Amino acid sequence: MEKTYDLRIMLRKEPEGGYTAFVPSLPGCVTYGDTIDEAIEMVKEAVELYIESLIAHNEPVPSDEEIFEYNLQIKAYA
């Protein structure tokens, strides 16, 4: 049976170039691409493999339903 999962991904521009992509609701699901498009394609593949592994081990697949996003701004003095 096929099921569709909606998961949030985050992209971070790296100082040396390229982008790190990660999925907050799937701990350890992190990958990298030279471009945003490549990072998105790489994270899609990583998510598919991650979910397949969870299912194969009869573990629940987390969702983003209980994840809330908030931007926090903090001043720090050097």
C-alpha cells in the first residue's frame, strides 16, 4: 500500500558552497547538494530510504503535525 507523507525540509547555505538539507522530523536525515535543486533531490532520496527503513523495522513514521516553527532573534555581545 502506498502512502504519501508531507514532511518539512530545511536548507542551509554552507560557507564553502553548496547546501545542506535536513528533515527536522527525521533525526539524522541529512544530506548535501552543490545547488538547491540538487540538495532537494538528494533529500528526497534520503527521506525515501529513511521511511523504507522505518517501515521495514515496524517503527512509526514521524510526521510534521506536532512540529511548530518559530524564528527566534537573540542579541549576543562579543
